[in-house]
Amino acid sequence: MTPAADRPAHWKESTVRWQDLYIAGLGSRFPDRVETAEEAIAAGRYTARDRDTSGFRAVRVADDGEPGPVLAARAGRLALERSGLRGEEISLVLHAYAAHQGRDIWSPASYVEMAVLSSGAPAYEIRQGCNGGLSALELAASHLTARPDARAALITTGDAFHLPYLDRWNTDDQMVYGDAGAALVLSTRPGPLRLLATASVGDSSLEILDRGPGPWTRAPLEGGAPVDLAARKRDYFDAEENEFAFEEVLARLRKGSEQAVGRALADAGTELSAIRWCVHTTFPGPVAQSAVYGPLGFSREATTYDWALEHGQLGAGDQIAGLDHLVRSESPRPGDRVLLYGVGAGHVWTVAVLEFTAEGQTQP
């Protein structure tokens, strides 16, 4: 851990080596409708230059009756079924998301609990952007460890990105957002994937990147235009007083990533060379290669990245949906280890290290 004297006041770390916690079930659900980058280009919503730079090839697009919580509930039911657990054994539901949830001022987490369990388990929202799924995983692990009678927790993610609130092809620089639900069941009962360790690092000095230097608003879509995260970043970096901010921001981003990965590996008692796969937040191609799997030493083939480029950035669900895809397509062996890497607006990094058990032959 970084010496206290070297850490700014807004820099916090949380690391844990977990005992007897397992992912018992995984599930993901995608809408049927596919929109390709070529279709978006033909419609004037995307450019060939952005496609060639970012690498995104297609996304799934939800219908009007498929908001994030509905997709999350579908994935949750699948994860629960695969876990072999009963609904009444779930003592906590955490629902993570980034986009609009189909209604203003309501509880999508409670909807998910009702639709999947209807057992009265407390249900809470996690709003940590692209790191929402992994943030929920760490919180659920804390819940199960702190309560001796708790057996399992359900984590869901669900996002659908629609105009006029968000333009999936243009809201952020070269980022393309796809609709999906994802879920996992974390349990104290031995299962196919053992959770070895998690680590979270926060640097709140970076929250300005997504807030931007502009004035506060009183309500969503107050100006009538879709959210423009790219413009907020440009406004921040273009300000005269932030002349040298870009280099400082890059340094902070590298430091947060290195700290989270290093602590998770240390607490898991493993080296990076012992990790077979990496499942990370889905970024545009240049960012993914230069800031995530490249610096970590993973080949592209050791990630789920090419699969992700066919589905887009899934809001809070990249890692859970990616892990679900990995275990059904890569024939994991007992002892194989996987690193889950997340970073969300704020900024908070969360990294988890997992190991396939002998029960991993019956995939979660």
C-alpha cells in the first residue's frame, strides 16, 4: 500500500483478501436488436473515422419495454437458476447502473428484487458508472463476511442508452454504449469461481472530468440536448487555468490503476504472470491497449475485448457480462485465475482476482 505520507487527502485505498466466497451463478441478457457501426454511419449518427479509431463494430439496442431494470431482472433470474440456490437464501440485492432506468424518482433495485426473488431481501442502488458492477461485488462480499447468517447476495446491472437523454454513438469520445443486463450470485457455499481478493482506489480530484466546469443544472435534460460527456472534458482541458492538466490527469489515472491492480494481486497472493485472463471495462481501442491490457502485460487474446467490441460499453455491466462470456467460451480449468478490472467516474478503480475451482467444470 502507498505510504500515508505519499497519498493526498482525497486518495483512499481499500483492499481485502476474502475467505470462502464464491461466484455460484452468472447470467447476462442482451436485446435481440443489433445496430452495427455501418448502420449508424449510414444514418449520419457515427463516422467512419471514429469506427476505425475506436474499433466498436456493433451494439444491442433495447426496445421501449426493455429498460435497464428489466434486462437486469432477466439476467438475475438466469444467474439464480444457474447458482442452484433458492431465492430465500439471498439476503441482499445490489443493482448497479449508469443510464436512465425507465422512470424518474423510483427504486430500480427494488423492482429487480421483486422480479427475481420477491423474498423481501433489502435492495440497494449502486451508482458508480462503469465500475458499478465491481463496486457492488466488493460491497456484497463485505455483507456476507460481516453477517454470519448471510449465505448469498445477488448483484445485477442493467442499462439501456436512448435518445434524447444519451446518444450511444456520440455521448463520449469514441465510446459506444450497448444495452444489456448482467448478474452474478455471490455465495458462501463452494462454487465454480472463488473470490480471492478485491482492491479499490479512489481519486476524487478527477470527478471534474465528467462534471465539467459549466454551471449546475436543476433537472435532467434542462437544456434539451443529450448528455455530452466529451464536451465537458474538452471544456475542462481548454480552460486557460488548466494548461498543464492533461499530463497531470494521465499521471493520476496511471497511478490509480497501478495501485488497484497491485494491491489486489498482493492480497490474492499471486503474480500478474499467473493470471490467465483479464476482463476489463470496455474502452475505445487506443485506450484499452495503452491504458489497460497493454500495461498489464496481457495479450488481446487473453481478454474478452474482441467480444466486447460487438456489444459496446455496457454501462455498469462490462465485467460481469464479460466473465459470463469467458466461462462459456474458453473452457476454464481448475486453478485458472482471472482479473476483473473496473474504473468508474469519480474516479474509483476496483480490481478483483478470482480462481476457478474443481466445480468450475460445471460453469456458473
